[in-house]
Amino acid sequence: MAPIESSINDNQNQNMDTLWGTHSLWINLVIDPQSLNEEFINNHNESEIFDLMVYLIQNGITIQISIVSLHGSTNADDIQKRNIEMKKLYTVKFLLFKLLSHFRWCLPIIHANLPSVHQEFCFTEFKKFCEQEINVVPKEWRIFADLIYHRWIVYFEQKSTYPNKNTSKSNNNLNNPINLDPYSVSAEMQENLLKKVQTTCHYSVNEIEKYIKQLECNDIVQINVPTFDSLILKTDQKQDSEIHDEDVAQIDDDDPEFCMLQATDPDIILSLIPSIQRIPSLMNNKWNLNKFESILANFNTLSQTDLRKIQIILAKANELRQAKYFHESRVLYLSLLEDIQASQPMLAETIRYELLQTDLERFFFTNHKTKSKSNAQHRDLETKCIEFCRYIDKQKFVYFNELAELVCIFLIEYNYSNSMLEMINHPVDIIRFASLLCHLTVNSDSRENKAKEFWDFCLGSFILPTSKYANNFPRIMFSISLADFLCKLKNNTIAINMITTSLIKLYCTIKEHSLQQIMSICPKYYDLFPSSMSTNLINSIDSQLLNVTIDQTFRTYIRLLPEEIIISRYYAEFLMNENQYTQALKHFIEILMYQTNFFTCFDSLSTNNNNNESIIHQMIICSKKLDHHILAAILYQFMSNTDYGHAFKELSQNNFIDSSDDLYDCIWDITLLEYLINYHQRRGEDERKQKAIQLISQLDINSNNNIQIRNEAANLRKAKLFRMLAKQYL
């Protein structure tokens, strides 16, 4: 722990010596950052290192205040001073992060040795540093910085909430009126920080859960932690190489355009605008203002300065929204709306819908799953979405197609007042499509009447543009694709089942497959849609696009709703018909895993259940196609009437590629074991014959046992079989 205790008057002089000693230490490091090395760490204890970190943080905060005060100044001295302060702040941050890495970013150690406000500075600035220094910081560090920031939020909230558990170092400095203690944090600052952390804690928990899911799905292979040796000052990196091209332009860190491109803080963005002379498209060619061009073109009364300000705010707000800085984006939109809502009503209306898109994107990004009808946020968004639907027409849809998709997704999933049902004759196709889907999910009585129209919308998405049928069916213009739109649905299970059923029915109709097992999966939805089409119409459909849509949509829904067996069944049948037998077998195993409570209860696999028998039958076909003949023979045991003829044929195949010795342990049918003994006897395979004899001699499968004992023996072998398959395929 640090030796400074300002409340103890007897040690005041000794503490002052330590204070100024540490003070000179941090100055020496700022002058020569290279001196922060292993030797330096070894020569100082933990208490001294944290004292040093406190001084770095305090001076970093002071430098930040100085930089902000100099923003917007065109005075040459102020610009030079700001440049010096920026370089000093960069060095201070580097030293601080390097010291944090020495402690392996251990939250308990940092929490116990740094005051609360200083902790916030560390993790907030490290997150900003990794986001802004894209060319210097590896991508893995940016992931780690975001994750450690959210972990600190949760950790700090937990430690601060429980009584007598907040062990972070802080003094209110009541006995030190001149405030010499660098560890002192006022009660007001601590209280404000705690309120801020408690407000954002729920969001941080969601972010941590997302990273966990990404790791589980292998979307993130690993998260690399910045180490002491890997942190190298940017100036040192530049010294390792030379630029010989004299024509390469140098970028000035003080250039307002460069600062604008990097800025995320709304106040800084607004303060930089007066210093910028170029239009947004010349600053960043990715800033797209197409939707505002027709409106801005009519602003003859605006000066070029005001017009440029509007363009920059719109471009930057849109950029921040795309980067998931929803709060910052919203602040910029509101600041512009406040300035122009009285003088420019058309632009104000457009900005309100930009705000609606920001709110919807934030809503879906934070993964709200609450469906409570009393939720005020849901109600407010629903009202705004319905208002947007009544406002939009075909001409305006061109500029608001992304927002229209978000509105439709929200109203399909959170349409409490059923106002979406009124949009059945809306001029915009995607809104009419969403209204039809709501009719299918809400009104069971009108399903048959609306199903055909919904089917036409689905069909129209796959008609080739050059076909003579192209104008006979509605074709929705999605911002990306139909699959991308459908994959945004998460909570409305009935709507998802309707979509998957219509897609698989369309697939079967085009392929002219009469699949009885598919029809029996969910007949109440499957029978809603047409079962036949003309040959000419079938030839006009882009079957490859349909396959891609089915594959993307079903994989998303299965990952999202693994307990929805119907969707997995449809997808497994689709994979079988596309000759993807390994993937089909994987999904059949997953279905049985959920139905048997992870292979612990096989009562649901009743021999009288036709659906389960059809799953086993399809697994047998997949096994044969993959030359897993022993597995196919064993699966015949699950059938109500074991087909011994085909089972014996599979057991006698010479080209099997599965491990027979392991799978023999999963046979409980005496007849199959007797056949194996005879078969291996004829082939002179004594080892396998002895294996079969050993298995048939087990007491629990004796045919003289009562039915309960034999069922328990069979269930043990079933569990072993499926666990082996799960290990192999899942």
C-alpha cells in the first residue's frame, strides 16, 4: 500500500518527502519513457508503483482539461501549447498502461490500490486509446480493452454496492485542507461515479455475455492481453523504419479535420466544426449524405458556413451510430434539431427519423428481450414506428429503407396494439409484408386468407428479374437481402415458424419432392401454403438464391432457438436433399439430444411415435450414404419393427468406415449379436467373434429378464451410442 496517510499529522513531514520523491519520479519517466523497464520495476515495490500511477493519472486529468480549454483557438501560441500537451498526455497514458500491464490488469489488485476516480480514468482511457490508435494497436487489444472496461464496471459496482466491501483506496481528506494527498477523492465525486456505474452496469453485463457467446461460437479465437514487454511507445515504432518518399504528406495531429475524423465526443465535434473549411465528402469519402441532398439543395437562405455545419453533424452522427456510439450520435442529432426545427421543418422531420433509427439500433443492439406490455420504452418506440409507417411512401422509402426494415422488425415482435394489422394495404411492399406476417401470427382465423398473399411475397423474392413472371409478384427491395432481414427476428416464435415453413414448402415445391415426413412435422402451418406450381413458374425461380436464403436463415434461427425442434427438422431434411449427409446427421442428433434431455431419458423415443421413427429412418439413410454401415445397423434397433434383413446386410458390409469394436458395445438386440457371432465365425475373425460372445453373455440383456431390466439395459446402450455420436458430430 502507498505510504501516504494525510490524516496522520505526526508523519506529515515523512509523507511529504515520499510525495515529492514520487513526483520527481514520474517527471523523469515522462522525459525518458524508455527508463520504464524491468530493472525499474524490480527496484520499486508495489506501493511505490501505485503512487507513481496516481501521479500519472492526476497529471493526465490536468492535461486533458488544458487541452479542452485550448480547443478551437486559432492563436499560434495556443496551438503550439496544445500540441505539446497532446504529446505529453500520450506519453503519460503509455506509462500508465505499461504499469497496469505489469499487474496483469488484475482487477482486485487495482481496485485495492487506486481510488475510484483513478480506476475509471485507467480503464476509460485505455478503451479510448485502443479505439483511436487503430494503426498502432492490434485488433485483439481493442477487444480486450472493451472487455476489461465492462468487467471493471461490473466489478466496481459489486464491490461498491455491498456494505463494508468497497476496499478501494480513497480518502476524503478532511484533515488536509490544502489537499496534498493525491489519493483523496471527494464524497461527491465518489457518489457521482457510483451512480454512473450503476446506470451502465446492466449494459456492461450484456456486453460481457456477448463476448462469451462469441468465444463459444468461435467468432473470437482468443483474446490477447497486452503485456509489459508488448507495450511500445509509438515514437519508438517509427524509429524502426524510415520513409524515403519525400512526396508523402505529413498529417498534423492539430489539424481540425484530422481531429474531427478521430473524435467521438459530441462536445469536441461541435467545437471543431468552426475550424473546418471543406465539405464532408472531401474529408471522408465514406460519409454518405444522399438522403439529405434533395432537402439541402433547397436551402438557398443558408450561408455556406451553416450548410457545412449541418452536413458535418449529419455525417458524423451517422458515422457514430454505425460505430455503436448511440448516445453520442443522438446528442449530435438533437443539437442540430434544436437549431433548425423552427426554420427548416422538412429537415427537422428527417432528423427525427434519424433519431428513431438510432433508438431502434440501440434497442436491438442491447438485446432487449422483455415483452412486457407495460414497458414504457416499448410503447414509446411502437408509437413512433406506427407514425413512421403512416408517413412513409414509395418515394421516401428510397431514403429510409434501412429504417423501414428496423420498424417492421420491431412491430412484428413488439406490436402490442396490433396497429400493424391496419397496414395490410400499405403502398410500401416491406410494410405490407410485415403486416401480412402479423396477420398470420395474431389472427389464426384469417391465416388461410392471408397465407396466399404472404406466399406471393416470398415467391417474388426469388423470381429471376429476366423472367416473364417478374412483374406478376411483389418484389421487396431490401437494404441487403431477404435473408438478412429475416435473421433480425428473434422473439416472435410463431412468425419465425411461419417463415421457415413457407421457405421449406417453397423449396419442396420447386424440387418437386413429396416429402411425407416434412408434411407431418407441422401440418397446421405447412398446409397453409400452396403445394404445386406450374413448370414455367418453377423454371423462373432462382433456386440457388433460395438455397442460400434457407441456409442462412435456418442456421440463424437454430442458433437462436435451439429448442424449436420443428426448425431443426426442416433444416435437416433440407440438408439431406442437398446431399449434405454429415451436417444432416449432426442436426438429427441435436434434435434427439433435446428430446431425450441430453440422452438421459429415452421415454420420449417411444416406438409408437411416428415422428421419432422418421428421424431414426433419416439417420439410417445418412449413415448408409456416409458408409457408416455398423451405425446404420445399430439404429435399426430403434424401429418399432426391426428390419433384420437390412440390419444384417449392413453388418455384413466390408466397406464400413466407422469403428465396429466401439459400436458393438451399443447393441442390445440379441438377434443382432447372434448374427455377428455367426458372421465373424464364417469369416474367421476370432477377435471380433469373441467380442460379440462377451457382449451377448452380459446378464442385463438376457432374454429371460423381465421387460423393465431389458429396457434399462437398452437405455444404457442408447445413451452410450448417442454420447459417442455427439462427441463425433457436435
